[in-house]
Amino acid sequence: MQPISVAHGDGIGPEIMEATLQILKAAGAKVKWEPIEMGEKEYLAGNSSGIGKEAWESIRRNKVVLKAPMTTPQGGGYKSLNVTLRKSLGLFANVRPCKSFHPFVPTKHPAMDLVVIRENEEDLYAGIEHQQTDEVVQCLKLITRPGCERIVRYAFEYARLYQRKKISCFTKDNIMKLTDGLFHRVFKEIAAEYPDIQAENWIIDIGAARLSDTPEIFDVLVMPNLYGDVVSDITAQLSGSVGLAGSANIGEKCALFEAIHGSAPPLAGKDLANPSGLLRAAVMMLNHIGQSEVAETITNAWSCTLEEGIHTEDIYQAGLSKEKVGTRDFGKAVVERLGKKPATLAEVSYAKEARIHIAPYERKTPGEKTLHGVDLFIDWKGTNPDDLAEKIKDLHASFALKMITNRGVKVWPEGFEETFCTDHWRCRFERTSPNTKTTIGIAELLIHAIQKDIEVIKTENLYAFDGQKGYSLGQGQ
Ligand code: NAD
């Protein structure tokens, strides 16, 4: 018996969890459920993360969680429980299969069958935000080589395991050349190790446009956190209903399985919700813990239920559906069909060993790192960049002021008066000679700025790695 921590959730959570557990039990899943408390009750009891100490202990002991959706209470001060779980447990891969169940669930995309693999811990979700001036706030986008290698390799291993043919990487590296550029570069490096799988890269905007128009041309998709968050909701909706998709959050030590939708408070307690998303997440969980035969039995019975037109309200269509049922009766209908095989929808056969192991990251030999200068970020309420340049250009004899940008656009030297400027200025100083003592020089530069009443709100060192500049240049003319 595999022990599993089970969170019954809020809103429709307890109803869809009950239906799901009933099906797993009837199908013979060898699991021992350990209920844990998290979500709205915990938040309202004063726990800002929504997860209590006992719940953490259970999760860390069992390493596998089945979780129903949770309600985040209105108002500030509540941390996202999902982000906390993903980051604390190192759940780096978010896997969302989205498939059409045509003709039984109406969709404009009958041939769609894809899997979104989203990096789950990094990117703007590192949550490092600062207000720096009256007019400007910033959020750091952190992309790491270990993070990219792990998620991209996971995607290729997933494709092999599930006999998928192609992986599409979505990035915006034409603009974010360093961050998204690293993700894309790692994708190309790792793709070369998997010649049996076709690999392609799309700029996220056109990729997402094609995806929402012709999802059937995609197979497996891999992308950084924020893009994956948005794209995977779109693909779930394209398949017919958000109530149908499950997701897996996979880490090296732990895994968490849940429906992709939320707690749908207006449906709570009415026996109306579709339990399929959570059930399909539970099937992913069964595959993960090596009970693939039970997983197959459940998926085939669920497909029979759909085929026979036994539908919950969200997918019910007069003329196509046969019977409109509630959450409970949908669960019973699946139980009654355990052992049956679908006639039209594909019968599934899962790999016997579905756990993907990624070799631990091996740190590369560090490159030659040279400090070229510094960007001083300055809070300055003036409007003419020439005036600012005049104030700061002689701050240090060993550093030359090379440019000033505002919101990334070069405004000095030779800026355009048309460019809109805020009170947040990036002033780039580069060493005047390779012999400059750069580290101490930067500290002196900062002191000189403070002595002249210049408000430096942040500094960013300018490094080159093996001779390649590790910093962006100013945009514009
Ligand atoms: P939601 O997913 O709960 O609802 C969106 C729409 O989909 C609603 O019309 C709802 O009725 C419908 N829907 C969702 N699940 C359904 C199901 N199983 N069967 C039939 N219809 C279904 O999104 P929301 O309204 O934006 O969020 C409600 C609450 O859920 C919020 O507190 C939010 O923070 C939380 N939430 C939690 C999770 C999670 O725990 N993983 C995810 C998303 C949202």
C-alpha cells in the first residue's frame, strides 16, 4: 500500500475528491490515504501560507500528494499555496496533457492531443519584486542553467516514454536574449542528444497564435514558467472544458497531482462539478507510483462513460449527451464501467515504469569572468538626460559614462526628445582601461555619487564570460 497525502480542498474540492477516491478504491488502487488540512480553513486560522505543520510533515513523509482545488481568500496577505508547494518541494516540472474527446465533448479542435511541460519554479515566479522609485516597480526574471537543463531534459524523456514525436520550445529570445536565450540554447544542446525526437523553437507570440488556431500541429511543448502558465490554460480550454484536464507537478523527491481548474465556489455543494480533471490527475499519480494497470482500467472506464453520453453539466449537450448527471452519479457511472473498453475513443495502454529520472545537475567548469563596469540605477526627477549626464559623467576618472537608458531605451548620448522618460535611469559606466581596479573602483564610484546627492537605488555589475558580454545593450536608434 502506497501512502498518499490527500487534500480535500475547498469549494467543489470535497465533492470531486470523494468521487475520485471512490473510483480509485473500486478499481483496486493499492493506496493508503492520509488526509491533510490545507487551504481556506488554514488561511483563515491565521496561517498565511495556507499549509499547516502536520500537512507539511505528511507530505514530506509520503512524497506524493493528491490535491483538490483550494480557495485563496479575498484580500491581501495570503501567499499562493500552489507556488509555495511547488517551490518548497522542488516540483520543477508541471505536466498538463490536453486532448480532445471529440465527438463526445464539443471542441473546435477534434484532432488536438498535446502536452504542455511548464518550468515550475523560476522565471518571474521567483517573486523578487521591488519598488525603486515613485514611478517604477520591478520584478526579476531569473532563469538558471540547472533549471533549464532539468525541464528540457524532462520534456525529452517524457516524449520518449509516451512515444511522442516532436517537442516545440516557446521563448521570446529575440527580445530577452540572455534569459530566454539561455532556455533556447539549452533546448538546442539537449535536443542534439535525442535525434529520434523532432525539435523546433517558436517565438512565443506566433507560437501561441498558431497553437490557439491549429493545436493539432503540436505534440509536446516546453517553456519557461510564465508562458507555460498562460499557454496551458488556453490549451485546456481549447480541448473543451477546464473541468477535464489534470496536471502533475513533478520533482526529484516529491510529486503533486491536481486538476487544473479552481474551486469553482458558485458550484460548491450542488453536486454539479465534473470530477474528471481530478480523476485524470489521479491517473497520472497511479502511473507515477507504478500502478499503471489500475490507471489503464480507470481511463478506459472513464472513456466509456463519456462515449455513452453520461455527462456532467459543463459538457452536457442536448441531442449528443444521453444523461445529465451530478458529480456523485458520474463517479458511480465510471465505477460501473470498470473493466470495459471504449469503442470510439482510444483504449489506453500506459508504460509500466512511468517515473522519469533526471541525472543530477553537474556544474560546468566556470568560464573566465571579467568585470567591465557597472550600471548605476538612479532615481532622478529631472526630464532632460543631458542634465543628468552632466551631473554624473565625471564621477570617477577610471570609468567613462557610456550611455543612459530609460525603461531600456537609450536617451543619452543622442537621445530623441520624443522618448517618454520616467524617474528611473540606468547609467552605464565602463572601465577606461583593462588595468582599472574595477571592483574597488565601483565602490568608489558609488561613494562619489552619494557625496553628490545622487540617489542610486541599485547597481548591477557588468561582467563578460569568456569574453562574451553578459549584459544587454540599450535599445533604440
Ligand atoms: P475556477 O477554475 O474555479 O472556475 C472557472 C470556471 O470554470 C467557472 O465557471 C467554474 O464554474 C468552471 N469550473 C471549474 N471547475 C469545474 C468543474 N470541475 N466542473 C465544472 N465546471 C468547472 O476558477 P476561478 O473562478 O478563477 O477561481 C475560483 C477559486 O479557485 C479562487 O479562489 C482561485 O484562487 C482558486 N484556484 C485554485 C486553484 C488550485 O487550487 N489549483 C487553481 C485555480 C484557481
